[in-house]
Amino acid sequence: MGVPISQMWTVASYVLGKKLRGVQRYPIVLMLEPLFRCNLACAGCGKIQYPSDILKQNMPVDKALAAVDECGAPIVSIPGGEPLLHPQIHEIVEGIVARKKYVYLCTNAILLEKHLHRFKPSKYLSFSVHVDGLREEHDEAVCRDGVYDVAIAGVKAAIEQGFRVTTNTTLFDNADPVRYRAFFDAMTDLGVEGMMISPGYSYEKAPDQDHFLKRETTKNIFRRLLDNPDRRWRFNQSPLFLEFLKGDWDLTCTPWGNPTYNVFGWQKPCYLLQEGYTETFQELLETTEWDNYGIQSGNSNCQDCMVHCGHEPTAVDQTFGSLRGFVRTAQLTLFGAPRRNDRTPPPPPEKTIPAPHRQPQELVQLEASSR
Ligand code: SF4
Ligand code: SF4
């Protein structure tokens, strides 16, 4: 299991409480983006393409914590940008931990080792380190040589100092399942608590538009990746979501389960699409036309999306809110997924290299100035 029992219990009791009160739409994970600037410029990233006046902004601590309070989700994920570039990120994290909410601080870990002293180990705090595969794949994905080694050094230092550490990995259509299975072994050997994997979303703004996954390709890759898994692997994701990625379980999107708050406000409708902002979470819930999203809506932006935000909350809702979902989750947790020898494997992916992508000088300077 890639999630501690206390965290599972907190989420389960929260979901059951909402169900008992008949609440239809509720958040499970708040995506809190306290800034957009980053010290990397990955080819598949759709989050950092803003003018410099936006990239320079840091969300004030009181606004961040007010969003946490208003939302009420038991888990807060802090992506970015690179959150460690925020001068008060430790205060934001402290405030969330003080509220007894579980926080995942997402980081590319370039600055992790140097900034660990800003944080205290806690059962409520995990560093979620962006690692997109073994050294070759990761350095290629982040468009800079040497980043994998720095990230792994950061992971080791954080584990040694008693922090919870997980990894988050985004896959594209050139993912070689054999290499990624070796990557899971490597992260397991390193001692990470759990791994999170997700297909990349086809951001219009991302520099590399050639490697985003289509729905059927996603299922094929994840089957090859997750069929007959090593029993040591731990994923900090719901078993139902992993089954969904393989095409073995249906999930629709519930974007309100993963609301996003950033320097613009509450983002409509989800972490991936930007179709306007509201000032309050309640307004987001009440004014978004939710029926316009998800595969069943016919919305072209959603047809190939199998990303964790939007679908992971549905999996959690089904796990704790339906007998069928609970029983399947219990089976998967106790006995693992059925072993598969009957799948016809798709041809191995062609090894392709993303187009050369240079780091904007301004971002390199930002990183240098933060050292
Ligand atoms: S590490 Fe890469 S993917 Fe993450 S915010 Fe920075 S540029 Fe984007
Ligand atoms: S399917 Fe994906 S893109 Fe569409 S609303 Fe859900 S999370 Fe957003």
C-alpha cells in the first residue's frame, strides 16, 4: 500500500460523511498552485507559459490558507511551477499541516536538498518528486542533462532526514514499458513511499505537441506497464484508477473533486483546462457547467484525457461510496490485479526523441538567483 492507513482513514471518513449528508459534489484533493515560475522548462509542460509579470507572482500565505479552508478537501497537492521557489512555501506548508490536512509538495527536486531545512518531517507532509523515468528518459523529458542525478540525491536526502517521499511520473507516447518497469524497481529500491503515474495531458501551450497519448495508446502502454506487477511496487493512487488506466475499469471525470486554486483564482473547470476563474470555491461549484466536461460530454478537450486529476477523485468516490468499488478495491489490495497472459501486446513504441527544447534564459537566471 502506497498510502499510510491514517491518511486512508481520513479520506474514507470524509467521503462517507459527504455521502451520508447527500452531498453530490465535493472536493477530495485541492490543487494549490502558489506560483507558476519554474527552474526547468519541460517539453510537455503546460503550466509555465505566462508573461514574466505573472511568473514573478507569489501567492500570499493568507490567500493560500484561506483557499485551503474554504475548499475543505482533506488532501492538498501543491504543484506549480516549482513551489520551492516561493519564498514563503514553508509557511504555507506549516499552515496546512497545522490544519491536519495531508499535503503533497510537488517538486522537481533541483532545490530540495538545499531547502529541506525549511520543513519539519510530519505524517501530514510528503515531497512528491517529479521523476519521469530512468536517467535517460528523465533528463530528456526535462530537457536538461544531469537533473535526474540531482533529483535522486534530493530524494535520498529527504528520506534520510525522515520525510515522506513519493514520486510523480508523467508518461507520453514514446514510453517504453520495459524501461519504466525498471524505473519502478529503482524507485522502490530507493525507498520511496509510493509512486504516482499519469498519462500526460495534451496542453495546447506545451512546446512538444508530438508525444501526447491518445486514449487507446494510454491503455496499451499502462497494460504493458502494470500487468503482472512486482509485488514490491507501491503506488500512492487508488487501485481503481490504475485499473482505469489499463482499460479494466470505467471512470468518468469528476473535475470538482480536484479543484485548482492559483494566482488567478479558482480555475474552471479543472487543473488542465482554463475556461475562466471564480473568486470563491462555492462560485466555482455553482457556476461551472459540469455536464460540458468528461468523455461522455463529447467535449473534444476531454476525449483523450485519462489524467489523475478528474479521474482519481471518481475512483476514491467509488472506493468508499459504492459496494462494487469497495469490493474490487479490497480484492486488488489483498490479492493484486489478476495476472494476465492473454493480452496481445502492442508493438513496442518507436524510440523517438522530443524536439530540442532550450531553457529560456530567464528561467535559468531564476534558478541561479534562488541558490
Ligand atoms: S518541473 Fe517541468 S513540468 Fe514541472 S512545472 Fe517545471 S517545467 Fe513544468
Ligand atoms: S476529462 Fe480531463 S480535461 Fe476534461 S474536465 Fe476532466 S480532467 Fe479536465
